[in-house]
Amino acid sequence: MSDKSHHNVYVVLLDPVVGGMSRVIKQNPRRDPRKPCLYVGMTGLTPEERFKKHKKGIKDSTFVRNHGKHLIQKLYEHLNPMSYEEAVRMEKRLAANLRRQGYTVTGGH
């Protein structure tokens, strides 16, 4: 597959109820409950297209489908676009960085 640097990372604001889920709490032991819950992902689509697919249940994260509010562009737009390999690394790096800042983060595989 030829890679033309069209991949993107993205961040979705989740409903605060996600922060009370036991598996999410376990993934975010240093979370600051005053900061929002986020989902971090990567895609070959635009972040907007990918968010719509999540909400329609197409290759979705249950967190985004059921609790996703909207994209938070200021957290990712300066990073995009990039190659697939860069996006795989950046998804993990962005999730880890947001966790260090106290956000409750899901995704970021």
C-alpha cells in the first residue's frame, strides 16, 4: 500500500459518565476528575468522517458511539496529516501525553 501521508490522529470529547467506569479508571490511575474524558484515535479518513462513522456504528469504539460529543481539533490538528506509520506512533504518544496532563483517556492503542 502506498502511503501518501493522508493519515490523521484525532481526539473526541466524551461524556463525563465515562470517567466513572471502572475499566476507564484502571487505565487512568492519575486522572484529574476536573479534566474531560477523551478518546484518541487514528484514521486514513478525515477526523470528521471518522467521527461520523463511529456515531453510525461503523468500525466504532463503543465509547465514541455511545458517549462521543464532538472532536476537539485544537488537540490534534497541528499534528496532521502524516504517514500510516507516523499515525500509529502518534496515536500512542498523544494518548500518553494527554494522560500525563491528567485527562481521562480511552483509545490510543
